Amino acid sequence: MSADLELQKAIFARLASDEALAALVGARIHDNPPGDVAHPYLTLGESETRDWPAGMEHRLALHCFTRGGGRAEAKTILEAVRLALHDAALALETHSLVNLRFLDVQTRREPDGLTWRGTIRLRAVTEEG
């Protein structure tokens, strides 16, 4: 399995088991959210992988979507994600996670005027073995 997919699985597992995040979004953490998903929820977003000395560099994004709680709710969810993942020691199947670091957060109102999207970006480095 690729390091990128192993990292995605480990991140999903960590987020799904995080009690603070569950208090905010419940079990609504999705790779591909269903069309009728309730707000707020979290999705796995874009990812990029490139060669890195002795391994691979991964840049990834997660998105939260909220309505009733607005920007403040989005920021609260993103902070829970940051706390769950920044410097986390995640176990991968056939690769090793060297580090996982927070990069930045962005929030914005979606064109529908009701929904807020929050994005958190992270950077990870993995090595084989």
C-alpha cells in the first residue's frame, strides 16, 4: 500500500477516535460525504505527495462545513483537528511517519450564504519501513 493511503487511513482512524472532535461533529467524518449529510461535518480534502530525501513528503487538507454555528464553530472544529493531528505519532502499516505538522487554517463563507467552510492544512514526511 502507498505511504499516502496508509497516512490517510491513520489520519481517519485518529480523527474518528478523538473524543473532543466527536463532541463537535459526531461520527460525521467522511472521505466522500453523502449528499444528505447533517452539519457540521468533516471531510478529507486535497492531498499532494512528492519525493523527499529518504521518503515522501505529503501535504494534505481537511475541510469542515458548518451552518448554525458559523465561523466560530468552524474554527472550534479545526482547532480540535489540529490538536488531534499536530505532532501525532500515527502508526502506518509498512511505512514510518517521521513527522506530521500543522501548516495553516482558513475559513470562508460558501456561496450559498449559509455554510461556512474551514480548511486545515498539514504536512507529513514518511519513510519506508
